[in-house]
Amino acid sequence: MAMNKFTQAYDKLRAEVVTDAKYEKDWQKFLKTEISPLLAADGPNSAHAAGLDKLREKLAENNRGAFASFFLGSGVEKTIVEAASNDSSKAKLADRCAAIKMLKHFYRAEKTGAQSVWILATPKAYSKWVFDEISGAEKDIKAKLKSEKEVYTENNRKTMCTALHQAKASCQFAASKLGKPDDTTTATFKKWFDDGNTTDAVMKAKMATMGTGFTKIAAMLGSTKLVLSDEPTDRTSGGWKDWGFVYSTERMNVVYIQNAFLKASSNSGKLWQCVLTLVHEVSHREIKTDDNRYDDGSSADVAGIGLKPDSTFTFAKATNNADSWAYFCVDLKGMLSANDRKKALAGKM
């Protein structure tokens, strides 16, 4: 069955590097020393993150060493095939090449305090996960290994990290304010959740509950094992135009980042929308929120209507709605303009 999640690819990567490793002798030693400790069962181990840069450096150095053959058509693909070659295990050459290729495009993009941000930037040319993409005879393997242009640029990766840190800070702020709500917090809460038929006592109790929820979201956003990843099968089947998504039951903590997110992240004035996306998506995983209404009016129940609570978009629905959680969070933090607030409530974003 074809892969569609980072966790599946990561588990296969561990199998090829940690469990079944049968690479060229020098590479076998390198992978055992530098990469195996990185690939912990529950996600990448930040104490061994340097192994990824060392792998890229080793590939580059090996490729420079083979420079004389460059004009005969060899490049990084030849280096990877040589690293993965083992006469006693030829049948799994493609999987070993795919493992090295995945590692080449996997980054510890940033380390801030105890947190490490991990990003998988798949080659743009790939329409499937690397272990599905790389297969066949050696010439077919090499053709796939030549693809180098990544779906996320270095600048993309930097702004993804910036948005992540702002999302975490916004959730921590929301949790703090909801624990002891002042007038501003209460007024902002009512804008996004009060349907006009809910008592102050009920709202006060819900603010406390949601404060705990934002603490959970912030914890995932600050995880040392959170991965921001491409999902090539979704990207090449129509989903690339969107912002991002999660699989709520995926074992590892992964947020899949799409093109609308990248476009907004290139404009500092729209970075708040990236923050919004991360809070929205992680609320699905940590709080089990639904998508009852959206900010653009593409709601499941009443088309053309936004996030303003009313008799159909009740307090219960709003407080279980991912977009409502996210907008409340960025609004409370002061990231939302009055005009954007008005548009989101009306479904005109």
C-alpha cells in the first residue's frame, strides 16, 4: 500500500538505517555512528541532529571526490547508489537509496532553547513518498535521485519556524489570559463564541476549559519532535493550493504545510495567517476540534456565512470549531486587524 503519512516514511527509514542496514562499508559505519542514534522510535533525537548536516557534507565530499567522472554524467545520484550498494543485498538497493535521499532532505531547521524544529522538504518533482518514488532498476533509481529542487526553500523553512514560534507564544498567552480573564479577554471571547443565548457562568467555565486546551496546543507546538512536512501525494492531487493539514490520529506530531501557507509567509504582513493555520491544525489533533465553519464562508452547514456565532452557529459549535479557536487566539494576541476580524466573522476572508 502506498504511503501517505510522514510516520510511515519515518518508520521505513528507521528500518533501513537502524534495523536492516547493509550499506557500503564506510557508509555503514557512518550511518551507525551518526544517523542511527538520531532516529529514535518516537521521533528524531535532537541530541544527534548534527548527523543530518554531516550526511549532506559527506555526500558533497564524496561527490567532489568523484569529480573526474562528473562529465560522464555522474552526480549525487551516483554517490548515493555507491553508498547504498551491497553485493549481498542487491534486492533492497532502492530502499537504501531512498533512505539516504530522505535524510538528505530532512532538516533540523532551528533550535531555540530546548525545542528543535524538524522539516522534511521533499524534492518538488516527487509525487509520492520517497520509498514509493524510488524503485526499479539502477538506471531508474538514479533518474529519481537526480531530483534536487525542494518543495520548501531555505527562506520558507526560516519563516515556517518564525510562524511556529509565534503560534506557540500566542497559545501560551491565550492560556494565561483565559486562566484569569480580564475585560479585554472576556470581550474577545464573546466576539468569537457568544451566540447571544449563553450565560456568563457557562462562558466563564468554558474559558477555563479552553485555557487548558491552549496549553495543550502550545505544548505540541513546542515539542522537540514536531515535524513540518511536505505530503507529496496530496500536493500533486489538488491539495497544494490549501494552507495545511494534519492527520488527527497520526502517531507522530506532524503538520503538513501547503502552498497558501508558503505564499503568506513570504509577506510579513500576512504571517499571522500562518500562525492561524498552525493553531487551527494543531487544535484538531490536541482538542479534537471540528471544521463547523470557516472564515471564507465555505461552511458545511450554511454557505456564505462566517464565524460570527448565532442561532445556527451556536456556542457549542463555535467552541468546538478549529477556525474559531485560531481566530480568538490571534485576535487576543493583537495580531488581527479590525478589518480582517470583520471579514472573518462575516465569511469574507
